[in-house]
Amino acid sequence: MFSIRAILIMMLVITIALIAITAFSDYELHLESIKYEELYAQYSALSKNYSNLKNQYESLQSQYNSLQNEYNNLENSYTNLQNQYATLQYLYNSLQNESNEFNEYQNALNSLGQLNGSVNLQSFDFKYLWVVVPRGFDGIINISISATSAVNLYVFNLTNFMNFYSGQSYSYYLYDYGSNLNDQVNVGPGLYIIVIYNTNLFEVSCNYIITTTYQSVS
């Protein structure tokens, strides 16, 4: 009788223990489930944050690439502008040098073509002056003479001046006669001799002004 009771008590204890163990296991499983759900929720949140950060990174990377391309384009444009500026600066300096040289040349030409003075011519005496028109230019020779009596004015080339001087037949680019003369003659490149000739039987005083304008021939 005692043994049966003891057995029943042991079985009751075992049953209670099994129930306790089962309950504890269920509790642990419940806790694990809660932890899993919390961890899963955290994982989901982290995954979502990761996705958002990844999207932001990709967007920033795209913006960076666009800015890099714009920077490269601007750098290329800047380099091209620098090259163009250097070319323009070189051309400007060349033109400036050419302009300075042309001005110096023009001043030299003008000095060649600017003649003025006075002279007393005895009877059948003459005064000659020369003007040069360089190759590549045409010249406009303006001559003004004021004399105490009428004089002869000629414009020769060198050959006809030599003929005039030696008493041979000659031709001229310009001839005029008078005491107050204002004449103009257009000539091409060459050497031109201007002669003021007194054919009176007495001395004549005269003043002269000769200006030559040069025009480049393209």
C-alpha cells in the first residue's frame, strides 16, 4: 500500500515537474519568439535604413559624377580659352609690331615726300627736287609755288630729267607755268624729279611746298 502511494506521489511529482518544465519551455519559447520579433523588427529597420542610405549614396554618387563632368568640361573650356587668349595675344603683339613698323615706315615715307623751302633763281636757272614712291605704293604729289614772277614747273621721271638737263627731247608727268601754282599729280612707284625753271631775263625768288601722300597698293 505504501509503495503504491509512493509511486503515485512520485508520478504526481514527475507530472508536476513535467508540467513545470513544459511551461518553462513554453515561456522560454515565448521569450525567444519576442526576441526574434524584436530582432527581426530591428533588422527590418536597419535594412530599410541601409536601403535609404544606399539610395542616398547612389544619388550623391550620381551628383558627384555630374559635377565631375561639369568640372572637366569647365576645365577643358578654360584650357581652350587660355589657348585662344594666348593666340589672340600673339596676334595682337604681331599686329602691334606690324602697326609700329608700318607707322615708322609711313613716317619715313612722309618725310621723303615733304619738301619746303625758298630759292632765288637766276635767269635760265632751275631748282630740282626729288620725291620717291616705293614699290607697293601710289603717290599723290601736291606742289604749291609762290614766285615773284612766272616760272616753269615740271615733274619728270629720272630718264626725262636727264634728257631735259642735256637739252634732248623729253616728256613729263606735269607741266605748269605761273607765279602762283597749285598742282597735283598721281604717280606710281618710282623716282620723280620736280623742276622749277626760271626762263625770265631776271632773277626770280620763289617759295615752294611739296607734300606727297602715299597709298598702299594691294
